Amino acid sequence: MNQINALAAIIALGLAVFGTASMSDAQQAGSNEDEVAIRKVIVEMTEGFNNHDGKAAARMYALDARFVSVRGDMMNGQAGIEKGLSAILTSRAKNATQRTMDVTLRFIRPDVALANVTNELSGLVAPDGHALPSHQELSLRVFVKDAGVWQIAAFHNTLVAPFSPLPR
């Protein structure tokens, strides 16, 4: 009987250790509900952009968020981001559309996630008014879950392959 009790104790200890590690990994990875909620926020941002609605495109930012546009414009706080996006969406992007091509999520903690989002933009105009060609942008969005709601704490956008390849 002692061998059976010892074996049972080893199995129980193994399950406790590996079961806890698995549960921790699952929390670290984020739940399906969290992933769905974040992807919904990304869709809402795109819809706000495509509707040229700065308020709708900025409502998901935390009060103290920071936004860096593809041109290096920095906007701080939800109100500042709404004001900046509204200005962009009524000027150089007034006829622009955005199409999401790829979203990759990585949970840093159960309440912090990174989203890499690749979009194709078309319809932008340069400061001198001429039409710009369609291009791709890659954004890094830092999501933080606060009181059960996913918000963006930071957004940084960059051009994908903005320079032509070097001649060989």
C-alpha cells in the first residue's frame, strides 16, 4: 500500500505543478473572449477612420494614451487623439479608406496585449494636394484591460517598406 500511496502522491504533485503551469500559461495567453474583444476594437477603429469620424476612431483610447502617426505626429490623451484624428480625417484623409490586412495578437499578461495591425490605405493626399499612392502601414497597439474593458494605451504607426529596394 505504501508504494501505491507514494505513486498517488507523485501523480498528485505532478498534476498540481503542471496543472498550475498550464493554467498560468492559459491566462498569459489571454482568453478567447479577450481576443474577440480586442479584434472588435480594431474593427471599430477602422470603421471610425473609414467614416471619417474622429470621435469614433478615438473613443477606445485610454485617457492618458499616446498616438504616433505614420508621419510622426504625436497626440496625447484621448481628447488630444480625437482632436488630431478629426483634423486628419477632415483634411488629408477626407477621402481615404483603410483596409485591415492582418492582425497578430500577443498577450504579455492577462490584462496587457500587443496588436500588430497591417492596413492598406488609399485616397490620402499630400500637403500640396496631389493624390498619394496606396500604401501599407503597420501599427503597434498596446492594449490594457481596465475594469473589464480593453483600451489602447499606446499606438505607433509606420510605413511598410517605404523605400524602394537598394540597387544591386
